[in-house]
Amino acid sequence: MLKIDKIIPQVEKIVEEKYSENLRKISAIDFVIKKLKEIKPEDFENVTYKETLSLFGTPIEIPGRAIKVEKEISDYTAIAADGSEVPINEDFFFPYYIINIGFIALKYGKDHFFFADSNAKIYFEENELYEKVGDKSFLVRGELLSSKMLLEESKKLEELLKDFYTVEVPVLALFDGTLIQWEIKETSETYKNNFVKNFQRMILKALQLKAPLAGYISGTRSRDVMEMIRIFLEMKGEDFDKQLLSIIKDADIFKIILRKGERSAMFRSNAPILNLYKAPIYFFFLNVGSEVVRIEIPEFIAFDNDLLEITCALILSQSKKGGGYPVALKEAHEQAVIKSSERVFIEELFIDFLRKKGIIFNQNYKFLSKKIRNI
């Protein structure tokens, strides 16, 4: 049982520390923005990730710019896929996990339509329960399960592009989260290569169709631009408080620079995992009104001004229609979510069918005790 009286003093102390930190951050942001506006793309022409050993964004445009998205599009289609999971319950009679992929297609304007559904799959075979990473096999859970779900989301988005793309109207494909799959960086080279090969199929399909595809990152805590500023200050030999700069996030500076409907300059990511991609991933920040979000796009969009403008316009439209968050991502999530009551029902369904077949397992007392608490 949680002792609230012992928690309250800790909460008060943490809030006081965060309040003090925020005051210091506010005082430093003006300095950071001033320095950002001094940076030119050519300053980073010969700077690489290996030289700095720091993840930073390479500026493709003047970093301090705020670029107004002028285009407005009312006739378009938005597609998205999202996933949820039921992880392996090791207290159950046998191991299994579930991945449920929700997906959505929304057509606006002429001939509008709404299509939504989900596909759930139960994984229980030995070759599904374990993933080979290097020379070892690991139970599919934690990051391995998340990675498997991400691949299923990307596969579904690729399918949606095939099914709903038309040349008549733009089709925006939204991916919930980053296109840069950081979480596999600690796995074996074989696993990473196979993962990236499968994940970027949706990117290659978008390239083939010349369709807008973007990773939408709400609540971003990225520091790629802040690291670029830090590197710039070091190159110029300027004194600065490293600890103070370390608490500032990219969104902290762009929510001041950008007005609603404006995007930041374009940056190229230097994440090492991108060495396995066929082309780099670029990012920028976009003020959608409710927040400043990080948008990640493939290279073919970054250097196509018209396609980039269309991508930004459609994302802004989706966020406006969704009250601050893209409708397509909201609806895909609703289709994907697995309620706790549904998880319990699946377990009880297994037990019922097993009993009907006359299969009796020695029940795990810990599992039972979670279902029936003795008082």
C-alpha cells in the first residue's frame, strides 16, 4: 500500500527543483535563440557525427528561419496505422502474445469516405515466441515486442498506400512516432539489417508513389538542434553553461520562434542507425497550434518543395480537424487499443476452450491469486 504521507514531501521537493530549473531555462532560451540565428548551413558542411560523438541535426536551411505554410488543401485522403499489444504473461499456463493493428482511411472533400478496422494476431508458436539476436534467442517481450509491433504498423501503412493511393488527390500517410528506429541500436547487425529492410518498405512505397509520408512526434523531447547549437558554440570558442543548455529541448526554442502554421528549417538526422537506410531521414518542427511537434520525412520529400508544402498543409489540416492532434492517428489508435477487460476475456476464453477439450493444466497460484484476492 502506498503511504501518501511519505510521498507528499518528496513531491514538494521535486516540484521546487523543477520550478527553479524552469526559471534558469527561461533565462537561457533567449541566448540560445540568438545563437541559433547566427548559424548558417555551411558552418556544418564538414562536421560529422563521428567527429562530435554527439547526435545533432545538420542544418539544410538557415536554422533560425520560420517558414509559413501557405498551401491549404481540402480534398485529400489521410491514412494511418497504430498498434497495441498484449505481452506474454509468464504466470499463465503457456506463453503467447497478441499484436493488434488498427488502421484508418479518411477521405475529405469530394466523394468523402471513412474506413476503419483492426487486425489482431495471437503469436504462440515456438518460432514466434523467440527472436534470434546474434547467436542467442530471446523471448519476444519488451523492446523486441515493441519492434515487432512497429514492423506490423509499417507493413499495414504500406498496404494502405497501395489500397488508397490515387493520382487525383493527395494521400497523406502518417506514422505515429519516429521514422528513425533508435530502439534496435543495441541488437546484432543481422537483426538490425533485417529490421530496417522490412521497416523501410513503407518509405520505398511512398517514394514509388510520390506520396506524402511523415512520422508525427507529439510531445517531442529531442535535442538534435540544441546539440547543433552546443557544437557551434564550441567551434566558435564561446563560453557557455553546458549544464544549463542540457536542460533545454528543441521544442522549447521552436515554440517561441514558430507561430501557428509555421515550420522550422529542415535538418538531416545523423543517427547511426540511418547508415542502414537507403536514404537519410530529415526532420523539422511544426507549430500545429496546440503544440510544436517534430515531423520526420524521407529524403525524397525534403528536397521536393511542392511535396513538402503539401505534406505540411495536410498535417496542419489533420491536426486542426483533430483538435490539436491528427484525426487519422486518433482513429487508428482507437481501433488498435486492447482494453484490460478484453485481455482478461481472452485468458478466460483460452481456459474455457481448454477445459472443453479436457486439457487440464496445473494452475499457477500466483496467476490465480491475481484473479481472486484473499482477505
